[in-house]
Amino acid sequence: MSSLTGFIYDRVMAQAEVACLRDWRRELLAGLQGSVLEIGAGTGANLAFYPAAVQRIVLCEPDPGMRGALTARAGALQRAVEIRPITAETLDFPDASFDHAVSTLVCCSVGDPARALAQIRRVLKPGGSLVFLEHVAAWDDPGRRRWQDRLNPLWRRLASNCHLNRETEQAIRAAGFAIERIQRESMRKIIPLVRPSIRGVARKPA
Ligand SMILES: C[S@@+](CC[C@H](N)C(=O)[O-])C[C@H]1O[C@@H](n2cnc3c(N)ncnc32)[C@H](O)[C@@H]1O
């Protein structure tokens, strides 16, 4: 990816952010406190929504282009954040380090979702939560799902390994989380094949 990645990403997502994503991010992050690990933080679209009760924010972002924009946005905040250039599959924090993990629009792109979710679970404290917002395989529209499957190989190449048809809810459950709350809703102002989305909270057993 080039250093333009962050700039382009923000422009591609701008309409969806205004139409729905900003509100969803705000609502999802509102109750967090203590320590937060965000994976695939991108350009920092969640940063403005972390409440003051969050005392430690660690942002992981492996892509240098995205990380450049993230660093600039984090620098403009009046609070300390740690930025790490690592993937979700290779988290190097001790077990039980964080109260919450945040993944927004990331599970579609990780190389090995099962490994990433296992690492997230490991670094969460018992009873800690995974807050997620992900675009996923269409669950109620077989025609759309067929197109997601057909176009996925091409899309992955064009969009930095983003998959159109990941079954992320099932992957979260398979990783040993209990889904505490989930909403399934169509994203707005974005191409139809990435509209099906889930968002909510999953909990690591105490
Ligand atoms: C679609 S962007 C989402 C960015 C941001 N989370 C948001 O909500 O706008 C996906 C991000 O996941 C990152 N990513 C890709 N593979 C990853 C991995 N294995 N572990 C962590 N992040 C990854 C990408 O570099 C990119 O920044």
C-alpha cells in the first residue's frame, strides 16, 4: 500500500461515515472505560469517540499508509495514545492486558481471522469485551451472497485483502466469545456488496 492509502480510504468512506458509521461508532464506544486495544485502527475513525473514562488507548495498525494518517489524527488529540505497527494475529501484549478490544471493519481483511480472534481473546481480561462493527456475508439475501462469493477473489485483490463474504459472527463465537448484543443492519452510502453489517459486543467468559 502506498502512503496515499489513508487519504484515499477516508474519502471512499466519507459518505458512509456521515450516513451511519459515525453514529454507530459513537454508540458502540460510549460505555468503555479502563484500557482499550483497537486492532486495525486505520486512519483513526474511532478516536474521537473514546470516552474520558478510557485511560489507556493502544492502537494497532500494520499498514504504513494508514498508520501515517492515524499518527497525525492521534497527535491532534489532547490525550495519550500508543500506536503499534502490528497485526491482530501477532499481538505481543501479556495475557489479560485489556478491559476492551475494538475491531471496526477489520475482520474482513485480516489474514487469519481465527488466529486474530484467539489473540484478542488472550489479551483481554476475563469478562472483558470485544466491541465489533464488521461488514459480513449477506445473511438474508441469497442473490447478494452469490455475488459476494463470485466477486470476492477480484475484490480481495483490489481492496487490500478485504473479503466480501466473511461470516464474522460465527468466527467470534467459534473463538470462545459469548455474543452479548448484536445488531444486523445495512450500511448506507456504500457499494451494495459491503452493506450487510453486524455490530455489537462479545464477551470473554469471566
Ligand atoms: C477497512 S480498514 C478499517 C479501518 C478502521 N478500523 C475503521 O473503522 O475505519 C481495515 C484496516 O485493517 C487493517 N488490517 C489489515 N490486516 C490486518 C491484520 N491482520 N491485523 C490488524 N489490522 C489489519 C488495515 O491495514 C486497515 O487499516
